[in-house]
Amino acid sequence: MNDSNRKTNFERIAGNLDNLQNLCCEDPEVKIVLNARTGKEYTAQEAIGCNVHRAMELRHNLAEIIEKKLRPLYICPLCGYELRLNCMETGQRFYFQHTHHKDNCPQMNTQKWSREDILTAKYCGKRESEPHKQLKADLSSILTKDSSFSTIDIEKVVKGIDPTTWRKPDIRANFKNKFNIAFEIQLSTTFLDVVIGRKEFYKKKGDLLVWIFDIFTLNSARMMKLDTFHINNLNALVLDKETLVISRIKNKLHLKCIWVEPSIINNELCHTQKTAIIPFDQFQMSIPSQTIFHYDYKSHFEKAQKELSETQKAKQAQNRINTFFEKFDPAEEDTHQKLCIKLFPEFDLKKTELRWSLTSFLRSMNSARTKDPTISGSGWKYNNFKEIYDNVYKSHTQFYFLFCCATKAYGITEDSVSIIRRKKETWESLKQYGINSKFHHAPIFTELTAQLFPEVMPIYNEIMANEKIQKKCNTSDRVVESCAATPANSGDKSSYKIQYTGNIFEHERAAQWSVFFDYLKLPWTYSSEQINIMNQNISRDFNVYRHQCQFLILKKEEQRYHFKIYEELARLTGKSIVVIDGPPEEDGYSAYLYLHCKNPVHQEIYNNVIAGEPHHFGLARRSVQPELCLCPDMFDFCENHINLAQKSTDDGERPALDGLGSGLQEAYQIASIAKFD
């Protein structure tokens, strides 16, 4: 096979498959065309375009529509006459032309011959040149010696399905007792109408039409040859001196096939001309499409287009990633949602409740991407990744699994005991609850990860493809809502209820904590009524007498909302919010405090010391009545304890009671073993 020189000057544009210029001629007579099937108008330049093969296909389709008298595709929007696509005499540009001109209107036509008769007469008058006769004789002599062919007829009339129609091919022969092949030898101009008419005739007849050339090159072929080339899946068949010699030696018809192969070079679709001598019986043949070819251009073109499209999409995606991170500032949380909405309009990111989740997602993932745990990488005031791990686990739990995937993808290693333990906890939770795990995010963040952090997706997909996780995901009864700030594992609180002491609780943990309060003789009220905060329905659960806060109990595997939602609830109710995650067991839960501070100094203390930190309960000393305190898990000094009754009853030197002798241990034991109907 030989490659053609891709820098060749082409005499006719239809041979230049790499053309990038618009193919419409300058100042065309028909400037506007109307698609009669869609009702849309286009300029001639828009309808013709730059792609040579597409323009040739349009040219053939219009000719075929006219030939078969089908419903018009393009018409003149002013007069309504049907249009065809012609090529200029120079062969370099195309233009639309009316099928009927004012001086050639059917009502004024006195000729008795049809257009087909006139064109056929012109064709027949031109084809019988001496070279034509010689090539026909050569082909006939080869066919008579080739055992694949029989019943060889030369210029014999073939009647159509309609007995009033007929054709007289150069040669007609039966191929392997399967079907007849009509060979047409073409050395000079043949009108496109004739090509289309003969193609339809033999298709209806059940024969295969094969056009044979004496020479063919893309850079110098005449328009008729290029028409046939494009119709025939961009394959041209040539019988020349070289193939005649081979055919006579082997007593078997061989033809030279010229085709083009599409490929992607420098992110552009390019074509290369190829040539090979092929035995006739090795060609692919199709009577329905009336094609005979060695190289399936159509399928390879579609594959190349798909590859180019994927390459362009990948480039666009990378450009969007670059643009995003050029403008992204982890510390400027007010800009995060706006930036995502602007660069990812295909996602529904305008919901108010997504604002804080987006910030948590972007900060944690970007810290891993940049390998920077400080404020410049994460937007948080941390110094190492141990602190980032702790923060995401405690305050942004739904992103913990995704963050672990990101740290692995970006080569960040943390081997502390607590991180290893939490990763095991995450794995067990995923195996048990699948996408409903409290450590798994809402689906929209998977999509954003694929867009902004594509390096993470192979690890995420590999873990989620685990058989145990897939089984749990596929059998999950609960539908996870995309683009919701509601935790993916929040569950359906109406699935079951528990009755105890005349109250109806939404879930078992709430009932267990009521036993805890009862044992400590803390009067309480319970309500399943919900309040809408940032489009999320929040249950207020317990009010405990003399305590200036509300206790919210998370259901098993339910995760906390973003802290801004709880702070807003605190602002609206005028009470602190204590979120309890876990059952009333000594080491089985964590309590989180959320405040709304009007005093900026208090707000700063809250942000730096309290917010997002896990606590456990203690009892205040020297109080007349029981008062709950929150004791930080990481400290054991009185100044870090928070009296939820807002009574300063401690002496400032001793910690609140949270162990033996306080009654808490007994309360945990009684509450944890309580049974309910």
C-alpha cells in the first residue's frame, strides 16, 4: 500500500478530505435555503459547511431526492422551488441551484423528452470512445476466465421491476450463482442524475452496480468520479495495465482499490490516501446500499470522530479544571458556590442548602490535591493532615470516605492509630449500608469529583465495585436524592416508631436517651415536630428542663448536617443545639454543640475551641438540681467544660463529674439495655 502526499494541490475540492475552508462559492445566487422538513432557514454557507465528505453526501442526497421524487429537503424560501447542490466548473466550490428556472418552468417546457431521457442520451453519446470500448473488452475477457462469474452479457438490455423501465449496462454477469453484477465503465463525465438513477434501478432489481475507472486520484479526479467515490463508501475501483496483467496471469479479476483512511493528528481529523490491488471476491459487497469496498470508511470515520470528540472533551474538561483552580480560593467560602454554578451549569448547584456542603467538599478535596493542609490549600487553619482527617471525620462526615480516596490518589500517607481505626470504621459502614453509609456523600459530589478531581475516581470506583458494597447498594430500599444537602444515609424516620412513657419516638435511640434523662431525674419533653432550615426539615427532639438548649438525636447511620444549618436553628430558636451521635453508652456517642453568638468575641471562641469538636456529658458539681455539662473528649480541665444549664456551679478547679460516683455510668447502663415495644 502506498500513502499519497498529503500536501498535494487538489484540482477539485471534493478530493481534499482535509479541507478546513467553507465550501460555498462567493456571492451565491441562492443565499438562503429553507429546510422543508424542519422549517429552519440557513445561509448557503451554513448548509454547505466545511466538511468535504458531508457536502458530497448532501449533494448526493439532494440528487437522490429529486430523482426519486421524494419530499424535498432544501427549497428556496422565496419561491418554494426545490434546490440541488452543484459544483462550480473550477471544481473548487459548491452552490445551490433551483431545479427549475423561470425560463425552464414545466408549464413552458414544450419538449416531450423527460430530463432523464435527455441526460441518458447525453451519457450514451459520450461513453462509447475507443478507450471505453477497449476497457470493456479487457474486462469481458477476464470475466470469461474467472470461475466466479457466469452468464456474461455485454450491453444487453435489463428490464426493471417496472416493465416500462430498462437499463443497458456495459457488462452484466452472475457472481457465484448468488446475484448479478452490472459493470459500468466510466472514463469521462457522467451526470449525477444518471449515477443516482442507475443506483436505484439496480437496487430494486437486486443487482449490484459496480463502477470501473481506468485511473483515479483524489487530487485530479473529475467530479463524476468523486461523486461515485463518495457514494461508494469512499472506495474507487480501477482496472489498469497492472491489474490487467495480474488478472490474466491468475485468471481471476483483480482491481486496484483507492480509499482514504481517517486519523487524528494534532487533535485534527486528517485523511490519508491508500492503494492496494484486491481480488474481486475479497471485496465487501452490499446490494441494499449499492456499495463494494475494501476499506469500510464509514465505520472508521465514526470511530475517528468519536476519538476526536473524546479528545476534545478531555481537553475542554482539563481547561475547565484549570480555569476553576485558577479562580478558586479555599479560604473565600462565599465564592465557592458561585464559581461552581458558573463553570458547571449542567449541574443543579443553585440550591441554598448546597452552599456549605460545596465548601466542605472543595476544601477537603483540594487539600489532598495540593498536598497542602494549611489555609492556602484547605481554607482551614490547620498545620498537618492529621488535623484535616480529624476535621472531616467529625464535622464533614459525609465526605470522609471520598477524602480518604483523594489522599490515596494524591499520595498522602497518614498512619496514626485513630486514622487507621476510622478507615476501618468507614469500610465496615460501607459494607453494611452501601451508599446509605454516613461516610458516603450525596450523588452530586461524585459527579463533581469526576469533573474536578478525576484522579480520585479510579480508586473510588474500585472500592464501590466491591461485591459486598455493590450487593448492599443494589438492595437498598431507600432512594438517595441527587443534589441534596440531606445526608445520603439519613434514612426514613417514618419507617418505624417506638412508644414509651406515653410518648411516641421516631426511632430507638431517641427512646434510649429519654431513659438516660429519666435516670438522672432530668424532666424532659419530646416533639417529633420539624422546622425547615435552609430547605431541610430538622427534628428538634428533646427539651430538658432548666437547660437552655435542644437535644437532637441522630438515628443510627444518620449523619450531621452542615454546621451552618444547626447554627441557623440556634439563631431562630434562641437556644443552643446539642447534636448527639450514638447510643447512650459510655464510649458509644459524641455530642456536638452549635451556638449563635451575637458577641464577636464569644463567636471567635466558639469557632476556635468548640465548633465541630466531639464532647461527652458530665454533671456539674454543687448544683441543687442536676445540670448537664459538655466535656471535651480531648481535655479534662474545668475551664473547658460547658454547663448546658448556664449555671456556674463548679469551683473552677475540679472537672465536672463524668465517671464513677456521678450516676452517669449507671444511666448509660440502664438506657443501653432498655427494651421497647
